[in-house]
Amino acid sequence: MTPRPTTLPLPIMLFALTAIVGLFLVSGSILWVLAALALLILASYVLRVRLPQTWLPSLLFAGVLIGIAIMGTPQDGPTTPAMIGTARGTFLFGQAAAILLTVQFYRPNASDPSRPGLFVLFGGVLTLIAACNSFDQHYLQELLPLAAVLAALALRSVRGHITPSKLTVALLIPALGVALVIGWASLRVVRENSERLTEWGNRFMNERPQPELMGISQQPSLGPTFGARGTNARVLRLIGTPRIPHLRGVAYETYSEGRWWPTVTSRSMIPIDPEQLSLSIPRNSTPNRVSVTRLQNSDSLIFFPLETFTLELGEAEQMEWSQESSGPVRVRAPQPYTYLYQEVREGFQGLMALPGLRTPADRSAHLQLSENLTEALLPLATQITKNARTPQAKVDAITTYLLENYPYSLTFSPPSLPTDFGADPTDRIVAKQSGRREVDMLQRFLLANPKQGAHCEFFASSAAVLLRCVGVPTRYVTGYFAHEQESANSLIVRQRDAHAWCEAWIEGKGWVTVEATPPTGWPDADKSSIEMWRQAWEGFEDAWQRLLVFLAYRDPTQLALLAIIPFVGIGLGALWQRRRHTRLAPALNTFLPPPNLAELAHRFEALLPSLPPSEPWSERLDALPEDARPVAKRFVALYQQARFGGMSADSLGMEAVLMELEVALLQPRSGTR
Amino acid sequence: MVGYPASKDINQHPYYQGPAGQWVWRFYHFRFTRTGRWFLGLTGLVVFILVLFWNLDTQTIALSLYTLGLWFVSLLAFLPLSVRATLRHAERVTAGETLQAEVTIENTGRLPLPDLTVQGWGLPLKVDALPEDGIRLGFLRPGESRTHVFPLACRGRGAFVLGGCRVLSDFPFGLLQSYRVQPLPSRLIVHPVFHPLTRFSLPSGRRFQPGGIAMASQVGDSFEYLGNREWREGDNPRDIDWRATARLTGAAGAPLVVREWREEYFLRVGVVLDTHVPPSSTSSKRMMLRELQERLPGGSSSEMRLFALESAISLCAAVSDALARQDYIVDIFAAGPKLYHLMAGRSLAYREQILDILACVESSQEEPLSQIAPRLFEELDRLTTVICIVLDWDEPRRQFVESLRQRGVGVKVLLISETAVPADADMEVLSPSVITAGGVESL
């Protein structure tokens, strides 16, 4: 009687069946191949047929089953369950995993009995992964705890535990219970907080979680330190050759008590029609196309120069802008998000320069100043611009005044003025109660004697306010100063490149950028190098992003294939190692020459000078006497032809050459008389 | 990391030599079971897919959380293992045999210990525990002890120290294991395997052999009877052969006849073992090219050379055994890593000592004959024959053998090679594979 074939332990079989049933239910009972696989698994406990140990029959068997599965899997249709990616790809992946585990029931491994069980576990989990890709429950809520229990028992049986005692069983049952309760409770917590977790996850995967690290605050306020001073973290990557370094993000109109208004969050945003974001190409201008990739996505702002005439926002979930203050443009989009802008020459009235100051109300909004401030700064502004007749001349005069008279400093120590009550908050309260006026931070900066250094927010605000004093409409702008070359064709913008400047309205010209910060305060003056760890991290981030992009454009079938590749690689590597290990000696023997050639080679070797064994013949021939070398070379050629040239060995000819060589070596040398 | 059993001595791992690397290796092998490592990979895959798509509306999150639940309970269920182990085994065994060691585990704690397993710990590379992943002990109540046979397969010869054993429990799911190492260092000598020779003929030297050790080791042992002769003055009267004298009595002046005896000596034979295995150079492109293009007889790779060395040691054991059985005294000379010289034969250290020495011999990257020669030449006056077991036949070896012959010693060269041809009459070429298979019965 034929001996009973090896079968896998019961928990392993039950786990495999549970995984297959799970996928079958998720498919809506259309994958009849899975039912056949389940029957095949059950049949393995009755049938005595087993596959041989070699790979080929198993591969053929699995290949046939996969072929049937491909034919039996319908295309996606209206009744197909909702899944991430195509359902057909997921089903094929799951069926392939189920086939992998089914084959194991017919392929016992005598040398490693636990291996088929491990493969069943592997295939079972992959099948469950495919099943769990579904958005619908399909009894999975009940099936998964059962699968977890069976997986735990299967893990024990794979390990080859001896029959457990009653006490072990008594301990095992609560352990399983605790595992299930932990899984169930944590699932419940996740379900209750799914929105928050989804947001966190999206941030982790696509965005940075700290908006303030963008270097752009919601509202600029003048303080002793530069509020927008950022770290070396990357924010944007510009691909192309941008000509204008000032990438504006947000413009502010109203200045009051050291702050610019309105805040970003308080602006009313309206959806953008993408056609609104394109102007006709100006005459006699060569457009410059720049692609910007957002590396941090905290507040979804878009940065581009004032001179941009076309903005292509690509595929985004939500696009909106605030027209009342000439921006900002805000786009919500999944990472990696890339947009394009086209810029022309400096001074061109781009998208954010329009529609301009068309009404008196617009003009007065950009000339807004408090009475106190106007009263305090008007004498200075008038004095600076006393010789300037045109708005442009006034802009130049005030810019020159600021550049020439004030140094740049990242910190500003507010001095006390004669009419002041100091910068201390307590003093301010006391002073206010006593009816004294509070002195604005800009007054402290502009009217201090001796003059003190400050950061770009002070220079930009000073320029804006002084120009307003002399009747030139201005607005305060925050954004980035792009300068760091990453490669020949790309620039990197970091948080530390955050900058502030102002824009002035020149009649007949429109809005122009006014840079009043001394060059030593421009972000490109910061020569400090990027930390080593950050460079390494950035390299990793780029690689990760490339991987995400690569994976994002693959369909589930391709993803499944990609997931399989490492396992195939590991398998092939293991096979190769095993084969190399077991066949090393025979393989080496195949390198050996046939006996007749070996004898000739041995004799030839004996005639050569003794050198280390790693020296090939060709290098040893140089040590032979000159008259013997041609003969030796002839022997080597004959030997190589016979050994590797596919020719039959001419033993007699080689013998003759060898004797000729021996004679040549025996002859007295001309130099040894 | 994969493929190096957890029962082996980590210090002999080819890569994990530093403390950090060894910690990682121990953590991976000692804390995770094999199934645990597989399941860890699967859990990683599930979590990776979850993070990749990050959509909590699919059921992947449920699968991930139940899987993590199993891991969490496995972590919670770490048991403090209070156990005591003892290990007993024979001190000597032959390569290829399985040593039946005996291990006793006692639960010295107050808690019952489920799913107990005992594994080897710190075993040498050539000694494998059977089965490699340990012997299941099952459940052990407090105070209970259990004794199991602990088979150790000795794959190669050597003098080893067995580290001890590791008692572990992978309760509840066989994913993680709590363990306690029981260092029980013990010595184990694995003798080389050899097939005894039925006949071994020796070439004799031209010299008179003056030295040697008397065969009679105690008073009363018989001497060699040479013949009868006439009595001379001073002969022991007890040696008079009265029967022979009686047969000659009829003749006039018939002399007394005495029996003549001769003291008998063992002949001493030197056995020189070549242990030279050049450093592996297959990593160099040049050597690889040479291996592929011009693989020559004798120019073997390191693996083949080591195989030849093992065969040579096996043959050396067989030759020494045959000589010692034929009333020869054998002087074994071997170098690697240090110089060994052992005199063995009847009434002296015999097979066990020879095998002990041969168990310890290792390959030498330096030319060993230069170390052996001075010691051998000191003893050469008392040696009749020298047997050289060499792995190569090149100029230094040829000169070495020639210098022995010039001193009048009979020399027999046994060249261990698959493909070499004999260079002279007193040389025999023996294939390593034939020696290993026991195909050499007489020499």
C-alpha cells in the first residue's frame, strides 16, 4: 500500500482556506478559480498525488492555474467592487498568491519540512492583502479576526510544536483573546479618528507638518528679530533658468502698529478659472518657462514673479486666489505638485500686477497710513525726495537713502526716541494710561540716532511707508529670493531664502518691485553651507519622491509585479547560492583540461620559470630565453585552440612543439660561455 | 545574516565581527524565530501597503491592526526563564559521526514554562546541532527537569570548545522568543576520518640503522633467536643448547653449543605532512582569468586545496596507523599553525594521540617544509624512512626530498592531487576524492 503522503497541519490549511474565501467574497463570488483552489487544497488531504521536488513541474502547474485565473477574471465593470486601482489587477494578484499557497499543499519538502507551511502563510497573507484592498466590508470584518486566530495557530504549527499540554492550551486561549481585543479596539479607535489620521498620514506622506517652517508667516509684524527667518529646509525646486529672483507669495496693503494686513487666513478666496491665469505674450519679449515643484506643502501658496504672464497650475484638487489684494494664489494638490510659470522682462505687468489701481478707492487703499505715522515720517520722506519730481525718482531717492544710511542686521534693538516711552510692553501700558502716544517700530527704525541695523522686513516696510508719505501707492510683499543653484538647470529655494520687499505703483508703468534691503541682507549673501545630515536627508527625500512618482504612475498589475521582483530576486539568489555550494567541486572540475592536455600542460609548466601561481603563462614567457619564446608561444596557441577553440587536440603536434621547446631550452645560451 | 545558524559561535561569523553587528545578529536570530522573521516581513509588507496608499476606508487597516495585535501579545508574553542546564558528552568523536550528547533542563523558577526548546549555543562551525532549530521540550512545571539526547553532527575534524546551550520559549505564537543562555564550555576533539590500509610497503634506506627502541619493553620478553654456535668463554651457561651439544657429542673434542640471541629494535619512520594552502586569490581578476583560461593540474583553488589537505590528513592517519600496527615507531611532522612532532607506536602514544595531533593540524599559508626541515634533520639519524605526504610537487619540495635521499634515508612521496602525474619511481599520486571515498587500501 502506498504510504500516506505528507500533509500540512490543519491550522495552516484552515488559514489558507480563510484567505481564499475572503478574496472570493470580496470579488462578489465571481472568481470561480478560487473555489477550485479551495477544493484542490481539501483534495490534497485525500489524493496521494504530489509534485516532484524539482521546480519545473511546480512552475508549470502554477503557470497553468495562473493562465486559467487570467482567463476567468472579468474586466472591471459597473458591478466590480470599489478598490484602490483596478479590481482586475488586484484580483489577479490575489489569485496568484492563492495559487502559490495551493501549490505548497502538493509539494512537500523533505529537506525543510516547514518551508511549505511558511509559503502558505506568505501566500495567505498576500491573498488577504488583495482582499482587503476593497472599500466594502464583504464579511471581512468577521473574517479577519478568524484569520488572525488561524494565522496564530498556523504560526505555531509551522514551528513544529509538539502536541500542547492542557495547561499550554489554557494559556494560549487568553493570549489569542488579548490579541483579538487589541486588534478590535485599535481598529475602533482608528475608525473613530479616521479623518484626523488620514490628514496626518497625508501630511507625513505628502506635506510637512509645520506650516510656520515655510518661512512665510500669515501676517508680517515688525519685531526685534526677523520673523520669517527660516531653516535650511528646502521649499521649492525651480527647473529652468529664471531671470527674476523675487518670487512673490503674498502682498499686503494695510500697515498698522507694526503689522501688515490683511492676514492670509482672513482673505476671501475665490476659485480660479485656469483661463484667467494667462495673458497674451508681450511683443518683443522672449518668454522664459520655469517649472516649480513644491517640496513643502504647508499652506498651499504658489510663488512666482510679478512679471509672470502665464501660470499653469496643472492637476490640482482646488485652485483659488484672493483678488482683493493681488493674491495670493493657493492650490491644494497631492504631492508631488508641480506648476509652471512663464516670465518676461523685468517691469512687465504680469498677472499679479493686474488690474492695477483703477479706482480712487484702490489708490487710497495703497496709500493708507495712520495719521500719527504720517505726521512722524512725512518730514523725513519729504526731505529725502525734495529733488525728486516723478514717482520713479521718488522711489529711487528713498531706496538710495535706505541703502546708504542703514546697515543690515538680523536683529533690531528698538531705541528709545525723545518722544517715546520705550519698547517695554509694561511701559507702553503705563504710557497709554497716561495719554502719551505710542511710537511705531518704523519710527524707531527710521528716526533713531545713531541709525541702527535691521532686517529686510524693516527695509521693505520703510520703503513702502515713506513712499506712501510722498504719495506713491505701495504694497508690502513677502516671498522668496531664488538664487541657490542646484544644477545647471535648476534652483533650490530654502526656508532661509524667505524675503520681504515692496512694490510701488508708477503711473504709466504699473507695479514695480522695489528692493530697499542692502545687498548684505539679501538671502544670497548667506554663504553658510548646508549641513551634511541635511544633504543626506535631502538625497533620501528626492529618492523617496522619485519612488513615489514612479509607483504613482504604475497600475496595480505592475505594482504586483514590482512587489514580486524582490522575492524572485531573493529566490534566484538562494538558488544560485545553493547550486554553487553543491556543485562547486564538479563545476571546478569542468574547468580542468582533459587528461591528455593536462599532461602536456603540466610538462610545459615544468619548463617555465617558477613564478607565483597567479601568473598566467603569457607573463611567464617573458622570462624564457629569447630563442625559446616563439616556440613557447606556438605551444600556448596550440593549447588554447585545443582547449578553448573547439578544435580537437593535436597531441602529436603539441608534443613535437614541446620537444622543440625542450631542445631550445637545453641549448647553451650565447651569453654563458 | 541569513544562513548562519543561531546555534553557532557568532565570533566565527565571516561578517559580524564588531559588537554592534553581533548585537544586531543576536537580536535578529535570538529574539525572532524563523517563522517570526517571515511574519515580520509579511507585517512589514502589509504596513508598507497601508502607508503607501494611506486610505483608511479600505480593510487593509484591519488586517494591519490584527497582525500588529499578534505581535503585541507576543511582546507581552515574554517569560522570565529560570532554568538550569547541564550538558554531558564524550570527549572524542570521529568526523562524520553524530555525537549523542545529553542535555538536562530543570525549571528552577516558580512559573510553569510552556513551549520550551533547547538549542545549541556557541557551537563551532563544524559541529551542527540536530535539528538546527533545537529540541522541543514542551511544557515544564516548576521544579521539573527533563533529559534529552542532544545530537551534534561533527562535520569536520578539529579541537573545539562547545559553548553550551540556549533554552528558549516562543510562547504563544512562535514569533518572538524569550531565552536564557547557559554557558557550559566543554572540550570536544573530532578526529579525522580515515580508512585503515591493509598493506604498506616501505622503501629502505642505504644506511645501517643504529638507533631505535628495544622491542622488549620488560624483563622476560623474548629476544630474536639468531642460531646456534660454539660456546665461547663468557657465554651464559643458561644459553647452552644441550640437545644440539648432544647431537655433536660423538665427534672428538666436540664443543658445547650455545643458542645465540639478538636484541630487537623498532624501526623509526618519519611522516611529513604538507599543510601548505596558499591564500585564496580567486578574488583577483587575474586569478579568475587564469582559472577560466588555463586551469592547470596542480594549480588548484583554495577550496580544492583544502579538500586535498583534509585528504592528506586522512591519509597521514591511515599511514601512521598502518606503520604503528607493523611494529614501527612513527614520527609525525606537521606544521600549521605551529610545528607538531609526535612519536607514536607500540607501547607509546598510539592511535589516539596521533589522531589528536592530526585533529589540531590546520592549513598553513606559509611554506611549512621550511619549519619542519630543521626538526626533521635533527631526528634524521634515527629514522630509516621518511614518508612525505605533499599537496604539490614544485622545486622546494623536490629539493627537500632530494636532500633527504642524499642523507641515505629511504623516501616515499605521496602526492595528493587529482591530476598530477608521478615524477619518479618512489612517488605515488593519490586522488583526494579516492582517499576520501576509502579507495586507497594499500600503498
